[in-house]
Amino acid sequence: MTVTIKSSQEIERMREAGKILAAVHQELGHRIEPGMSTMDIDRMGEELIAGYGCTPSFKNYCGYPASICVSVNEEVVHGIPCDSRILQDGDIVSLDAGVIYQGYHSDAARTVAVGTVSEKAKLLIERTRQSFFEGMKKAAAGNHLHDISRAIGDYAEGFGYGVVRDLCGHGIGSRLHEEPEIPNYRKFLRGIKLKPGMTLAVEPMINAGTGDVLWMDDEWTVVTADQSLSAHYENTILITEGKPEILSLTEEERAAGCEKLF
């Protein structure tokens, strides 16, 4: 396994990519409302990304047809936007997006409430986000990769949630998916030792019910096996000697004190 250590120039490009992607997510979160289609979200996202002079990481990647993965309710990841899928009050929608800035990727996901959602849905979104920050408490040079995985999984499973095991996070840089794979659950082995300059996309995918998932006939959309709700929270991070640097945190998240959660 070869995990790339980024140069200072590469890190600066990834910081800018993360900053742009964070701005895209923040704007999309403000615009989502009942009555819009998932394709509306994709069009808005692609326009925002282009407005920053960037290219969507996902469009045409391995044949994926859109710029934003839009996954609603029981859809875990990789939902394909379409004009006929209309968001309803009470839905939750996971937005997974990436941008390429000067040859370098950033990858991040957020789950957004549509209108007024149930307390169950609200807690799932909040706890999925917090599971990411539990992982960040272990994301420092000298620790091991699966220390992150264990912290995420143990936190989420403590609420009786199902942690998706068939999908994982990944390294990121000049390629969207690099080594290593990053599970979201406790592993027997500790994994590689973390080193400064590693850039990772850490992405808990947490289900209200079982952690088992199924692939739909479009061969992209992943759904919960029991049709329970699913939430997704992801950021691109930089490993340092101390606390990790979260490259795709939105300005609103920073203002709300998310950097104090780890």
C-alpha cells in the first residue's frame, strides 16, 4: 500500500479545493426546500462549482452521470439526480460532492433536512456528524488509521445505529480515490500509522436500522436493506502532528464551533 504524503504546494491546492467545496455545500444547504427535484440540486451544484472555476470530481467518474450525488431518505449514497424525484417536507437528503482545483480534489458530504423533519431523523443527522468528529479525535500523526474507524463506529453503534460496512472512506489528492481505504467500524488490526501530510476523505455512513445495504438496478444507488433512514457526513482532512486540519468545513460550521468538537 502506497499512501502519498503531500508537498506544501499540493496541500495549498487542496486547501483551496476544500474551501470552494465547503462554500458549495453551504449554498446548497440554504437552497434546498420541498418541491424541488433532485436534478434541480445537481444543476445548482454544477453551476456553483463552475462559478469557482473548478470541475466536478464526480461527473463521468467511472460513468457516474451527474455532478452531485443526491440520496434521499433510505438512499445511502450515489443517488442519481432526476427531474421526477421531488423532495417532500420531512425528507432528509444526503449531498455528496467533489471539486477539482488545479488538479487536486476535495470530497465532502452533508445530510440536510428538507422542511420540518422528525426527531428521529434530526438525531440521526446530528449523530452521524458527531461520529465524524469522534474520529477526528484520533486523527493525528502517530496514531493508527483504524483508531479513527473504531472511534466512529463505537460512537454510532452506541445509539443502536447500523454502520455501513460495504462502503468506506479513502485517501485523496491528485486522484479522487487513493490509498488507504478507511472503514467506519472497529477493525481487529490497527491499520497504517498516520503521518503528517496525508490527506484523507473520512465519511461515516450511518443507518437508523441495519447496516446492511443493497445496490439498485442503476448499479449506483445504494439503499438500506431494511428501508430505514441513512445519513452521510464527510470531509477532506489533512493529518498534522496535532489536531487534523479539516479542509472542507463550511464557514457556518466553523462559526458554530465545530472545530471545538475534536
